[in-house]
Amino acid sequence: MKREKRHEPDLALHIEDLTVAYEGKPVLWDIDVNIPPGVMAAVIGPNGAGKSTLIKTVLGLVKPTAGHICIHGYPPRQALKRVAYVPQRSAVDWDFPTTVVDVVMMGRYGHLGWFRWPGKRERRRAMDALSAVGMEAFANRQINQLSGGQQQRVFLARAMVQDADVLFLDEPMAGVDATTEKAVVALLQELRDQGKTIIVVHHDLQTVRDYFDWLVILNVRVVAQGPIPEVYTGENLRKAYGGRIALLDPDSSGETPDAVPREVVN
Amino acid sequence: MLELLGNHTVQTVTLGAVLLGMVSGLLGSFAVLRQQSLLGDTLAHAALPGVCIGFLIAGTRHLGWIMAGALVTAVIAALFVQVVTRYSRIKMDAGLGAALSVSFAVGVVLLTYIQGHASASQGGLDSFLFGQAAATRPSDLWFMGGVTLAAMALVALMWKQLKLVTFDPLFAGSIGLRVGVLETLLTAMIALAVVVGLQMVGVVLMTAMVIAPPVAARQWVSRLEHMVFLAMFMGVVSGVVGVLLSAGVPNLATGPVVVLVASALVTLSLLLAPGRGVLWSWLKLWREQRSIGQRQMLVTLHKLAEHHEDPYYPVERSMLDSFYGVATGHILRRLQARGFVVPASHMRQEGPHWALTDAGHNEARQELERMDWNQAGV
């Protein structure tokens, strides 16, 4: 581990020639992704484009078929403490018998020794994170009493106590109220301004330009990636979404669309 | 019933039931929360062919061989389910069902083969189907105690890992926990617990010991550590009460009685537990309805007083009854108790009358504001 030289250490996330297949069918095909540190990046693409798979592979939850991944120059298993992960809210059973502050403390488990139980210090960190997301009053509540937006804030607080350099969030704005969405975005932007890298699987094309400064458009392959002004173009979106997108922009010259693109459901 | 505890056999069986209740409540809590309640059922049924194979190898009803055989086939079935659900499109429930029925069929075939061929020593092998608690020997308690102790040590040492893997396996994987290893470990421990219970409860009913105590415990508490302790306690209670009941009444099979006691605990918990119980939610609904009736009544009286331009306008009860189509006396008496209405008299030949108090008018005005606000919010 110590002898190995870091590969592409100047990039927060470096992915090269990555292919991931489920049951012989490629979900991600030969992709290269490079995200510099200190940006807030959105990963967008139609359903089945491999967005969640990309994040799960980076976190080591899914085994790649080919290719390699580096986080700040380290392979994922050596970068565990540098990354934080916010799964989709629906991934857990919110009727699980535990409290809000308990869930946030889980963010410190990776830093505790194998047999150490979380103690006072972990609780204090969790309380700080809860007040940062405006949930300190809920610390001792049962998690089954939370609304969708509150659940998301708790998950975000858990990611914050991980002290990571790179945060991965899987659809954090899905099914939350407008107030929470604004609060979550403000918090993420604040984290970015502290120098952290935020990578978000996002589904709402309308807000991409307002929230993010970096964009990866995915559809099994990488359609385009880079700073928002260069990448968020009608041409790129049409390439990724095909007929499933209706651009309200009459000018299809490939310039950044003025009108808001809307993903057509079904 | 207590004098039964002086009996040596009853002592042994009771101690066995205590150990079984502890280990199954402890490990069952994790199985139930991981929504793998059926896993216990599959493991128990898959133990039957192992019981027979153990018997065939030993050539006699040697408990060590039988338990070892049971453990091996139960673990094979669990691994089969894990591999099949990971590498094919078959879902967990279908995989568990397939493993359960196939291995139970193999077990029954082997059982009938043994009964047809083996010597007299095969006697009572079918007692593993429904359990035979009285056959528990003091030496078995060492095995049961060892398994219980190992399970408790495992859970105590790896508490945070097991909790995290149960609550949020994806996140657990992202911080580097070996989710697959931990899940296999939990499954193997449940298989051990099942094997512990075979002798006493039998393969068919063993799953109830894994599921019932945790389900009952979950109703009463809202912290994982409390749930685990309460599930262990409930497992012990069902075991001990079941054993004593069946020992006190002739011709009662112990295993089924233990399971019935556990089921009774579940039923009581589902009905009575505060917050989650059925009766609790009925009570809440009933209170809500009562309060709606009272609020409506206040508004009606307030409007009538406004209409008659007399704040203390007495309204005859029979008029209110006909307006609501039900007897309103109980609603008015409750409002009176809260100080919102007072009885009033109007004309001697008329029935009882009621008038709003100042507090009642205040309450009614607040109610009307709330209603306006709710409508504006829509």
C-alpha cells in the first residue's frame, strides 16, 4: 500500500476504461470520468443509464468487469475514509428501532476500531452535524416519525460526520419538499466551498444549472463531461435522452438552451 | 406447578428452554429486522435430512452426530439460497421456498427409508419433526449453553457492525465492512440456534421460536438494544411457561405448547402495545372522533347565538338532536365538564336547554379560525 505510487493524485475522482456488467449485460461501457477536487458535480442521464451503478462501483459495492478507479489517487479500498456515501432514502427500512442521533453516529463507525463502541465524542459530533442540518430538536426521536425531507437531512448529517473529502449522494432531492431541497443544496455548496468534492446523482434537469458547477452526462457511456456551461447543451442532452426529452427551445443549434428542458415521463 | 421444578427431568428441560429462548430471541431479532424471518424456517426444515444422515453415519441415535448432520445440511441450504439469489434472477422468497421444500422432501424420504430398514435403535427419530423435550439430557445443556454463549459474545463484540449491516447494508459496504461475511456469519449463527432447538421444538415449529419473540418485542420498544433484550426475555418466558404447562398437564407435547405461548405473547403485543398496538390506534381514533363531535357542537352553538344576537341564547337539546340526527346529551355533558356550556332553562313546558359560556365562545372562534386557515392552505 505504501510503496504504490498514487495514480492521478490531482483528481478527486478518476475513472478509466471502466466496464460494469450485470448478468453479462453492460450497464456501464468503457467509461472515463475525471472530476477535479472542489466542485459540485451532477451525474445525470435517463433511467437505466448506470448512474447509481457508477456510484456503487466507485464505493466498491459493485465489482467492475474491467477498468480502474482512483479517489485522490488511491484505489477505492484504500480511500474508504476519504469518501462518504448517502444512499437513496428508500434503501433502508425507516421502521428500524433506532433514534435519529444513533443513525448519525453510524457515520463515525468507519473511524472506530473493530470492537470499539461509539461514545461521548461520537455523540457530540453527531449533535453538531444535526444542528448544521437543522435537526437538533429531533435527535432523540424515533426514525419512523420523520418526514421524507427530515430523513434526507439525517442522512446528510451522517455523511458530514464522516469527515470525507469526496461525498457521493444518490438522488438526495428525490421526494423531498422544496424547503429541504434548498437547505440540502445550500449545505452541499457550503461543503464544496470548504474544498470538498460533491458528486450527486440527479434526476431534475431543470435545476442542474442552478445547483451545480460540473456535469457528467451518462447513458451507459459518457455522453459529455466538464464545466456546466460547456456541457449543458441541447445537443448533449438530446444525445443522452433521445426522444425522451422535449426541449422547449426552438433553436436546436446546439447552444445552451434558454428554455428549460423537461424530461418527458413515458 | 412450582413443585414440578423439583423434578430432575423438568429441571433439565426448563434450563434447556431458557437457553433456547435466549439464543433464538437474540439471533431472531436480527433475522426479523433483515426481513429474513423465513430463513429460520428454511434452515429448520433443511436440518431434517442432516438428522437422518447423522443417524445413518452413527448407526444409532447419537445426538452429537445428529446435530452435526443437521448443522451441515442447514448451512448448505443457506449457502444455496445465498448463491442462487446473488447469481440468478430468482428472488429471496422463491429461493428460500425452494430450499425449504426440497430439503424437507429429502428429509422425509430419508426418514421413511430409515424407519423401514434400520434396527430398533431408530426409535423416535421422527420426534425431531415436532420435538421431544423430555428427551433432553443434562449433557445436551452444555452444547446449548455453549451455542448461546458464543452467540451472545458475537453480538456483544460486533454490535455496531451487525446493527449497521441490518439497518443499511449499502452504507455498511461503503465504509468497508464485509457485508457478505457478516451476513453469512449471522446466518450460520441462526442455523446453530435452529439446531439447538430441534430436539425440543422440532423442525416444523422451530421457526416460530426465531420469529415470535422478536416480533412481540418490537411492539413495545424502539431501540435495537432494548428489542434484543426483550426478545430474549420473551423467548425465555415462552420456553419456561410452555415447559411447565406441558409438564403439569398429562399428554401435552412440550414443543407445540412452547410455540403457542410465544404466539400468545405476539397476539397480546400486537393488541396492547402502546403506540403500535391495534387497541391503541382504536383508542386514538375514538378520541379523535369524540373531539370532532365536540368541536362541531361548539361551532353550531356559537353560530346559533350569533344568529339570535344573544351570546347566552339557550338552545333546546331536542333541536340539536334533530339537527345532528343523534342523541347529543353526552357531547353536551362533556363540554359542560370542560366549562364551555352550561345548562339553561327557558320555558317550563320545554325540555332541557344549553347555552355557551364565554370560554365556549372563545373556543368556537378559535375553531372557526383554524378551519379558515386550513381551507386557505389547500
